[in-house]
Amino acid sequence: MEKKKKILTSHFLQNTSREQYNPTAAEYNVRLGLGYFREGQIDRARENFLRALKQDPNSAEIQLSMGYFLLQLKQFDQAKLYYERALKLAPNSPTVLNNYGAYLCQTGKYHMAIKYFLDAARQTQYLHPDAAYENAGFCALKIPDKKQAANYFRKALQFNPLRKQSLLEISRLRRYTSRE
């Protein structure tokens, strides 16, 4: 019995040491990576993201996760590569479009970012167009284009009247424009 257990353990270790296509394991590793990242365990997070990429290199969601991770570490050039891979894998995914827009806005490409946010919001299958419009509003504030930002925040509120940040920004913009 002990010999059989050693053989099974050895076989298991050999199979897990080689990364092979496994989308379920990849998803699990992304979740682990995000959890480690939230806890500040950067190296462990990176290990899990890289493992996930090996297990499912054609997943736009995994590419996005790695891009997000690198963006938060301010590794902008590397993050860009992963965001662009995600976009290539899923060019009509509203989640990919919205996240790529966030990357662009964070790296100062405001007008291009807004285009991606609006493309995401217009996707009929997108469950959160309000988030994309709100992101467009925040990005417009960075230009700064307060009038356009207010339009995007209003649009976000049309989709979700309880969107707190959009309500707050509309209120701030009204106070600002009423003083002019």
C-alpha cells in the first residue's frame, strides 16, 4: 500500500510540475493571485498569475488580470502588452474594452480611453454600462472637460440611478458651474 501511495504521489507531482492547458486551474490561480495581491504578497501573486497564463494563455480574462496586476505595480509598458493581448483575444468584450479604457486613462491617453469606455457601454451584452459611462466621466474630468464629464455621469445615472460616485460628481459639477 505504501509503495502504491508513493507512486501516485510521484505521478501527481510530475503532472503538476509541468504546466498544461487547464482553464479551471487557471481561473483558480487568477483568484489566488488577486487575493495575494490584495494582501500585499506581490511575489506570490505574480507566481499565480504566471501559472494561470501558462494554464490558459488564450484567456482574455487572464490577460486582463495580469495587465491589471502590472498596472497597479506601475509597470506600464508590460501592462500594455497584456491589455493588448486581451483586446486581440476578445475585441468585442465589453469587460476588455472597459478595462483597456481604464489602462489608457490611467496612463494619460484620455481621449482614446473615453472611446473604449463608450464602446464598452454600447455593447448590448454588457451588464454594467453605467460603470463604463462613469469611467468615461472620470476620464473626461482629467482632460479637463467638465461639460462632457457631466454628460457621462448623467448617462451612468440613466442606467443606474443609485450610482453614488456619479451622483456625487454631478453634484460637484453643478456647484462648480453655478459659481461661474
